[in-house]
Amino acid sequence: MKGSEDIIGAFRTVTEANRKMLSSINTEAMQRANNMISEAINRSTLCGLAFDVNEYSNLKEKVSGVFNNTYLNSIDTSIFPQRMINDIAGMQASVAVIGNITDMTSMLRGLEFNLATANIDGCFNVVQGALNKNTLKIQDFAFLKNSKIVEVFKDMGNVLSLPQGFISDINSINKSAVIKVMNNNNISYRTDSHKFVDNSSGNTITIGEMNSICAAGDVLEGISADEKFSETELMDFMAFLDSSPMMAMYNDVGKKIFNIINNFNKTISFDKKCYYHCRARSNSEPPFVWEQMKAAPYGFTFPGRYNHAGQSYFYFADTKDGAEKEIGKHMSEKDRKIKTLQTVELGVIGEVNLIDLSAKSMRGLNTFLRYIRFPLENDKSSRPRVYLIPSFVSECCRQCNIDGIKYYGGKDYSNYVTWSDGYYNFIRNV
């Protein structure tokens, strides 16, 4: 395998005749690739499906193979080392797939033109120009996430000048999240604030929030198209709840959410024989008795994912580890030194009417339900904004005679909340 200096030299010494030959080859390869992509998109459209991460990855791999085989069969591989050919083919595949699924941006057009002639300097300048701006189009962000262009440039001696924290952002965003939103022209990415922006309203969400929006399963089967929400609608509704929480039912999105829950006919009862409830107490305190482990008295609680401050709801999980992890998310380093976790095993009494929002499958969830799954992260405010929509959802559930919610906790456990603690009996401390 040739070293990076050999690769750099190979690119620098490509003759004009070689470039023309590459361009000619690419014209044919690009046409075949575009036909393949169009057929895949048409199949998805006919089935009413959006591209998911697996379909995107499979298609990109096939398109990359089209370019790769064309080069290997047509050019002098002593001039173009194998790794270089693979890298060019992979980048061209990313441009071709994203450019067909979404609008072709000026950055993608520039890359397509320069890759057709193996002009890596030209590619570098196009990408650097886009990164020098504060706002990056969502299609360009998707390309930088789903291609290896940053690493390829580095291998070839062209080191991009990246905005501070950009590599961390690219690594933190889920590929499935980027694929879901990359066709939404209303969203862009701010390299200075590290947030996604709704271009029409100016509302923003973080990388973690975008991952949560796009990482869930479809639990609302058969809802109509006019009941679905876009990411930008929910971004704006979250901002509305932050400024006018008591007016949610006067907001069009709020009305739609309520109507969906009111017409939701797929509920469950308890699905385990026992559950686990955890509380933190001071190291200097004696253990809680069962009555103290129940829901806190009204008016004393902090805001939770499904309760406003003061509302006394009962939270629990279906594993001991899950219950303790949930309490740990709310503890500071100081708390961990001076407090002890006490966990009890619970039995259940009778039946309840729960809405199940816990889907572990991460495909196609109605967008508003994705908003209930934002991680708390480092928000220590008295009213975390990640709880705004979940709290509204719980209010809708109460009005619709739903007793509680089963919701996503982690890959190994689910969480639950009910408005009353009267369904449970103490089994043992664990």
C-alpha cells in the first residue's frame, strides 16, 4: 500500500489527458449510478416509505461499487493507488446519493465536478469554503457526516480548517438522524452555536435533541397524513410552550397532539409481575419505609419528564438497574458523595390503562412522540425545555382517561409513570 506522500504525488502529477479520461469515464459511471439511485427512490416513493439508514448505506455501497469497478477496468492503477480509487469512489457515491435524494447544493455541485477529474485541491477548496460560513446547509452537513472526506483529505495532505467542536458534532449526530432530515430545506446547521436551526422561525435544537427526534419506533399505526408533524413544527411548538405554556390548546400543533391521543385506541395494562422504584436519601438518614417511597406530597416535587413542578406522579422502571440509572441522571457529583440510592421491588394491583411510547425499534416514529425522548443532559434549570412537550403529552393523556405512560428508558429497560401510586404494593428492598 502506498503511503500518503505517494498518494499526494499521484494526485499532483495527473496529466490533463488523465483528467479528461477520468471525466469521460465518470460521465458513464455517473449515469449508471443515477439510474440505480432513481430506481431505488421510486421504489420507496411507491411504497410510501422514506429512506432509512440501512437503505441509504446499502445504496451508497452499490453506487460506490459502480465507480470503483469503472476505474479498475479503465485506468492505470499504478498512477492511481487502490486506496485512492476507493476513496474517490466513496466520495462520489455520497455526492450522487445525497444529490439525488435532496436538492444539489453549490458545495455538492462543486464536489461532483472536481471529483469527476480527481481534482482533490478543487474539492478541498469547495468544502473549506462551505465550512468558513456560520451556516451549513443540511445537505452539506449530511455529506460531511456520511462520507469520509475529512479523513481522506487528511490522508492526502489537505487538512481542513474546521470550526471548533465540529468533529465532535459530526461524531455525536446519529447517521439515521441526518438521513431523516437531510431533505428538509427548512433546517440548517450553525457551526458557531452547534445547533440545528428552523430557517423560517429561527428556533433551534441541539445535536442530542435532533438525535432523540429521529431515534424511535412507530407506535402510532395508521395515523393519517394530516396528523403527522415535521421537525420544524415541533421545534416551534416547543418554543411556544416555553413562552406560553398555559395556551397550548390554542396552538394548532397542540390541538393535533391532543386529537391523536384522544383517538388513540392501542393501550396496555401492566406487562410485568414486578417493577422497581428508587429514591435518593442522605447517608445520615435511616432507610425510607414504604409509605415514604410512594409519590411525594402534592406541591413538593421538581419538574419531571411527565409532570410539572408540584405534581405528584409515580415513576418506576422494569429493572432495578434502570430505576437507579434514572435517579442517577438527576444527581450531581456532590449528591453522589452524600446520598444513597434506595430501591424497592413493587407488586401491582389490578389493571391500568397505559399508552405505550417505549418503542425500542428506531424507525418512523410520529415526530411529536420523538420529542418526548430528549435526554435531560446538563439542563439543571427549574423548567428543563426537554420536558415541555412530554408534560403536555401527559396532560393530554389525563384528559383522555389514560392512567399513565410506558416510555423509553434505555436499550435494556423501560420506564413508567402513573398519575396515582395506588396500584402498587411493597415486596422488598433490593
